[in-house]
Amino acid sequence: MYICPAIGEGHERDFLVTGNLDDFKIIVFSGYDEYEKGIEYLEVSDYMPCEVSEELFCELAKKDDAFTGIILNIHSENKIISKEELIII
């Protein structure tokens, strides 16, 4: 389970990403404490925390060519988990 900054609700929800339309990664956090630190680091305020399962990213990795992975705890670890790694989870 990851915590993602998101705007909107349901199917209209947009996650915080980095990159461009053809090559993007979604920014995620390992917990609510990390989320708060990361949001402060990124200096964004309009986003709300959203719990997202690894399965969602696995499905996205299989179906969206432009999705290239996730960035975990961008403010500290800055760990990139690639699309290929997500598919085998």
C-alpha cells in the first residue's frame, strides 16, 4: 500500500506525476508521515492523500506505455521502482 498525492475523486482522480505525457512516473509515499514531509518538500498544497495498492500500479504498468514507474519518498529515499519491477510484484 502506498500513499499518493491526488486531486479529484473516483475515476476523475489525478495523481502527482513527474515527467511528460509520453514518459511519466507517479510520486508515492510509504506512509502518512512520509507523505506530510514529501508534500512540504514539494511545496504543493492542493493534493489530498490517497491510499493506493501495488496492484493498481502493476495493472497500470501492463496497460499504459507512457507509465515508466513510481518514485518512492521523493524527499528522502528518492527510490525509483521501474515499470518492469512493478509488473513482477
